[in-house]
Amino acid sequence: MKIVILGAGQVGRTAAQHLSREEANEVTVVDVDEEVLRDLQDRLDIRTVAGNAAYPTVLEAAGAAEADIIVALTNSDEVNMMACEVAFTLFRTPTKIARIRSSEYTSRPQLFGEGAISVDVFISPEQLVTEYVERLISHPGALQVLDFADGKVRLVGVRALRGGLLVGHCLRELPQHLRKMEARVVAIYRNGRGVQPEGDTVIEDGDEVFFLAARNEVRRVMSEMRTQDDPVKRIVIAGGGNIGFRLAKTLEKTNQVKLIERDTRRARKVSELLEHAIVLNGDAADEELLIEENIDSADVFAAMTNSEEANILSAMLAKRLGAHKVMALINKPSYTELMESGSLDIAISPQTITIGSLLAHVRRGDVVRVHSLRRGAAEALEAIVHGDERSSRVVGKSVGEIRLPEGTLIGAIVRGEEVIMAHHDTVVHADDHVILFLSDRRHLEAVEKLFLRTSR
């Protein structure tokens, strides 16, 4: 597949890194910064073109005429939209994906599609991050909460702690604890290394456990891994930018929200747009301000400014002053790993969240949702089964009969409104939504081939 990525910012570089790993892809990256492009080309097997991503000559040089997909990820909504328009008008590029940040555009879907601006799919990182943080806040104690099948199934990562009913016990005891409910543990990480989840695998204190469960059963399963955390009531948000504002707007209806914004004019504007949240003009890394605002009574402190250094410092300070849980928006993957190892409860990577949405539109074989786990080393994906027993490699077969690559397992199947936790004798039907976990994303292409519309 020939893919042209426009923009070599954080998201563009991450997209190039993910997509160039797969042998079937030919990736070209376009950016105005030649130094960034040289660095990318030294590290990845890609082509690069320097220039304005919306210029016809630049798109032509990047191979837009032969490209299967154009992914416009520059920092400008207008450049992204114009690039897609030019690519379709001049080169008839089949699929055009654009990152569009402003709600002025995204709130008007009639702007896009047939007869309108030639953007087939638009991705809003701010909205994706807001939804992600909202899910984390609604599930206290969770490290990750990811939706599949329109939210019917959730993949949840949780740190097992002494006091959880299943800690110190083997996985085969889980059904006895849950009784009429079902869940499937798909991955366990112990001291940074993967542990294959078998029936006799014992959950230990400190394990990072990923499980699949129906949406309304998540909290019950989490209580098996750790003592239940109290519901979140008081939230302090640092940063009144796009993400901080959206988060405050979403949470103020059900929670006590305080938002701290350094810029006086922005703070005034945000305070006018929010109905219930309290907006404070000040520095979230100011110890006196945090103490004055009773940070020790905050259930969650979320640092969402545009500066990851400021986010890290303010979150570390809030934790030291007594905030129950702290999370910070961090762009650099190396920072994310470092901070999660001790100083912060949760490090949120915008590009990892965005790339999952992007990959779902790039993948073959009716893959409709992709989530990167463990900083891109593992993936969970949702694929729709098509065909019949003659044209498909999976229809009519039991899970135990399907030849999956090593480290890959089918965790759940959604059939209509029914959520089925997959066992070896569970039979796959046409139109099922199959949720898979891959501990090694290098096997992704082999998994995709299983779910192509016509496999034979």
C-alpha cells in the first residue's frame, strides 16, 4: 500500500514509524523542515519530500497520483483540508484522511464528504484525548480504558494490588469469583515483561493486567484485581487550551471542576464558556496556589497544558502535596515510560491515542478499530468477519481451529448486541466483530489477512 503522510510533527512521525514497519507499505513523508526529514530518513525505511504539503508540485513529487491513501497531519487544519482537496482534484487519490483540530470545522460534518471538501475521514486529536481521559476518570484505578464495538466491550489495563480478591490466585479461578459474569484476561506485564495468561498463571501484586469485559461489568472485574477506588468527585485541570477546556466542559456537569490557566485573557474567555467549573488565573506549578486550592482533597489532578515539561512538574508537585491521582499529557515516548515508572500515575500520549484512530482507517480486512498498547509494542484491534465458509478463513470455525500467529489471541466476539467471551470452542459467524490482542505487532499483517473480504 502506498501511503503519503503530510507533516512530520509528533503524530506524523509516529504514524510513519508504525506504518513503515509493515513490509506491505511504501511510506512517503512530506514536511517543510528538511532537517526533521533527514533525521526520519536515517531511522526509517521511507521516502521524504521537502515542501508545502498543499502545493500540487509537492504532492506530485510525493507520489499522490499513485498513492492509495493521503494522511494530512500538519499543524494547520487549512493546509490539511486543502492538501486533500488538491490530491483528489488533480490526482484522484482514493482515500484522504485529515487531522482537523478546530471545532469550528468538526462541528459541521456537512463540510466533508461527497460534493463538499474532499476529506473522507477527519481525526480530532483533542476530542480523542478528551474522551480517553474521561473514560479513565470514570473508572478510578484504571491505567487504560479502550472501547470496542461502539462501547459494548472495553479493554481495561489495571495494576493488581494486594487486597484484590484474585491477587495471589490463578486465572482459572476468575469465573468462580465473577459467577454469572464473564471476562477475559488477554495480557499480563510483570516488571515490564509479558507473562502469557494461562489458566494456572497466578496474578501477583504489582502486575499490569489487561482484560476484556462488557462495558457494564468492568468495575466488577476491576474489584478482583484491587480494592475498589472511590468515585471521582473533585478534579483539578491544569491548562485551559483545547484539551483542558473540552475536558472541563465535559466533566463539569457531574463533577466539581477547577481549571487553572496561566494566560489571563484565555482564563477570562474559558470562564465565560464554562457554566459550573471554577476558573483560576495562575501557574499550576505554583505550590502556594495549589495549597490554597486544597489540592490534597483533589481526587484527580490532570495536567493538560501545551508544555509537557510544565505538565510533568505540576503533576509531580500536585502528587507531593496530596492529590490522590495525577495524570499528565506527555508527547515524548521516552518521557512517558520514565514518568509512569514512578513519578506519575498515568502519562497520556496524544499521538498514541491519535494513531489508533488513524490506523483503523489504514488497515486492510475491515479492521474498524485499533489501539496501541505498551507504547506501540502490542496492539488490540477489532475486525469484522465477512464471507462464508468457502470464502473466509474464519467463518464457521471454532476459535481453537483458527491458525493465529504466535502471541495473538481472540479475546471476545460481539454478535449484534451480544458480547461473547471467546473460548476454544466458540464458533465464529459472518458479521461478527472479533476483538483480538497481539503481544507482538509484527504479526499484524498475518492477522489482517485472516479478515480480508475474500481470502481464497
